[in-house]
Amino acid sequence: MAYNFNLTQNNPWLGFAQDNPQGMFNAFIPKGTRSFMDYWQSQYGKQYGNYMGNITSTALGGNAPTQNFEDYLNSYDWMGNWNALAPQQRGERTSSRYRWNL
């Protein structure tokens, strides 16, 4: 999901956002239900760790780690990853009233 954030170097506040990765992460979370927002807000450490792992792997491979966190977040498939979760992980209740007789 692409955002209309001004991520260019001529944005005088880009440095502020880059110095506050958790705030940047929260700014990139798409708006959604309360369970959607709560889930993603709890995922900052995991996602920042994934980002750092990606750029460290690039560096260990002998290449310059050029991806910045805002580019990682801008290209992240928020909805695809959300939809891949089990219903219980998304905070959905499944009914146990139905019984299947085979």
C-alpha cells in the first residue's frame, strides 16, 4: 500500500521521522478496525527486526544496504499479511455452535 507521504530529501521533517522509527512505523499502519490497529502496533519490534535483518543480509552479501525503513514500510503488504493470519490472531471469534456429523 503506497502512501502520499513526502519521503523526499526536500521534506525538512524527514530527518525527524527517520530518527523516530517507531513513530514512523505507527504512521504507516493503514487505518482499520481496533483489532487491526492493535495487532500492527504490537508488531513494531518484529517488523523493525525483519528490516534490520534484510539490510544486514545485504551488507553481509557484500552489497551496500541502501533500503531505508520508510521504503521498507511503504512496500510492506500490510493487508496481505493481515489476511494471512488465522481468524483468532485477527481477534475474530469463531462460533463453536456448529457441529459437523460425518
